[in-house]
Amino acid sequence: MQVTIFGASGLLGKALMREWRGDTVTGLSSRDADVRDPGSVQQAVRDTQPDWIVLAAAYTDVDGCETNSDLAFAVNRDGAVNVAKAAKQAGARLLFVSTDYVFDGRKTTPYQINDARNPQTTYGKTKAEAEIILLELVPDCCIARTSWLFGVGGKCFPDTIMKLAASRPSLDVVNDQRGCPTYSVDLASAIIQLCHKNAGGIVHATNAGDCTWFEFATEIVRSAGLTTLVRPVSTQQMARPAPRPFYSVLSSASLNALGIKTPTWRDALRRYLNERRQAPERMVGPLHQ
Ligand SMILES: NC(=O)c1ccc[n+]([C@@H]2O[C@H](COP(=O)([O-])OP(=O)(O)OC[C@H]3O[C@@H](n4cnc5c(N)ncnc54)[C@H](OP(=O)(O)O)[C@@H]3O)[C@@H](O)[C@H]2O)c1
């Protein structure tokens, strides 16, 4: 099978490139093909002749999307449409990576794939609009929504906590936002399986289990053997330009129905910390959600 990955230089893209075996995989960064440019997208697809296209490219700075909304829509919605049109033209299957931010975060039980979209941020709106257009344009596309991504090869929450914990006696972390941390390696594995299973439609793909950011930070500090005090605070005490959902737990039912299981986020965190210890040189990378 031939696979083309847009966004191969990102946190997820790097994991996909490392984990994908047994197929011919081409990874593209924005320098190889800018998704905003239909011509360059079509050329890349023509050159690589994929059976599957994985679209992991996105403008992922959630706060940045609020101030640069033109860029956010150009990359995340219009760029996705450019890739979908090229996929359709080439007869390739498409897997689009989406986000928990398409929901409003007001539920108190896990979000199911058919729950109504109601994004509260520009980033969420760009992804929600892309989902709707893609499902019309290429009805057999697969949309994998994920959340709270972490891994080596980019800036992420556990990396930030580890760096702060090394230099501060205490950390304040929000305890009223709940979600599913997801290790890039486990998401990559789920995406590879989805492609091999010829999956279509919307799927929620995260590590198993959920927690608050405070619970996540506490486990990071404990697992790393650090003594930093982690203190719970409220969202109100930590104002950000883009509102964060209070509850964005994604149900794993859709993934499990396809016979795909993911490890718990605690298990994933242990493996991430090991990988981080072994590959410190891969820790620098672009800003992301
Ligand atoms: N991070 C999270 O917590 C999170 C949560 C939910 C969903 N997601 C979704 O998961 C996917 C992967 O996220 P990530 O964290 O791996 O992203 P990331 O680390 O920020 O990487 C973004 C990738 O997109 C590429 N890109 C950006 N603008 C582009 C453009 N105009 N044309 C072509 N490529 C472009 C970047 O290429 P360059 O390196 O060349 O700039 C990079 O490879 C995204 O769809 C994101 O929305 C992420």
C-alpha cells in the first residue's frame, strides 16, 4: 500500500513516520506541499500515487487561531478541502485528523461520534467546518477525532510540566477541565490500523481513561520521581485567549467497534517518559495545541 502523510513534520506526523511499517510511506511538511495551495497538493498526490492519504497537517495553536482566524480557516478548512479534492481526483482514501474542540464541552458523559458539533473556538470551528465539507465531498473519508496529544518531537503538556517542575517548587494546574490524554505513538498505531481496516466515517481515537489537567500533571510529576507540589486551580484563575472545554472526553466505542483498543493514558505516559529519557534530542519542535 502507498501512503502519503501531510503534516509529517508535526508531533503526530513524526510518530506516524516512525510507527508505519510494511507500506510505502511518503511524509510531507509544509515546505514539500502547502495545503493552502491546491496546485502543490495535487502535484504531491500525483507524484506519490497514494492508496491512503493521512491529513495530519493543521494550524494547531488554539490561541493563535483566535488572532489569526484567516490563516486558521485557510489551513484547517480550505487546506483540508484541497487535500480532499486531490484525494478524490486520484481515487485515494482519506483519513482526516480532527479534534475534541468540535464539541462545546458542556456534556458530562463521553462524547459519541454523532453528538452535535458546537465549537466554541476559532480552531474548533475550522475543524468542524472541514469535517462537514469533507463528509459531503468524499463520503467514504475517515475522520479520526483525538485530544490532548503528547509525545516526543514537539512541545506538549508533559514536556512543559517536566521542564517547569525542574525549576519550580510548586505548579498551579487547572482541575476543572477533563479530557483524554493521547500519546502520539498510540494514536499513530490506531490510525495505521484504521487505514489497514479500510475504515470510514467518524471515529474517536484517544488513549483509554480520562483525567483533569491537574490529575495529569500530578501523575507526570509522580512518575518522573519529582517532588514538585502540584496545586489544583480553576479555569477562571488561568485565563487564556481561547476558551477551553470543561469536558471533552471522547467515547472509545467507535474505535472498539472496529476491533481497535488503545492502552490507558497512565500506561502511555510511562512509555512517553521512557522515550523522552532515551531521545532527549528529539524534544524540540513546533508549537502545538
Ligand atoms: N496537539 C493536540 O493536542 C491535538 C489535539 C486534537 C487534535 N489534534 C490534531 O492532530 C493533528 C496533528 O496535530 P499535531 O499536534 O501533530 O500538529 P503539529 O505538531 O502542530 O504539526 C502541524 C503539522 O502541520 C503542518 N502544516 C502546518 N501548516 C501547513 C500548511 N499550510 N501546509 C502543509 N502543512 C502544514 C506542519 O508542517 P511544518 O512543520 O512544515 O510547519 C506540521 O507538520 C492536527 O490535525 C491537529 O489539529 C491535535
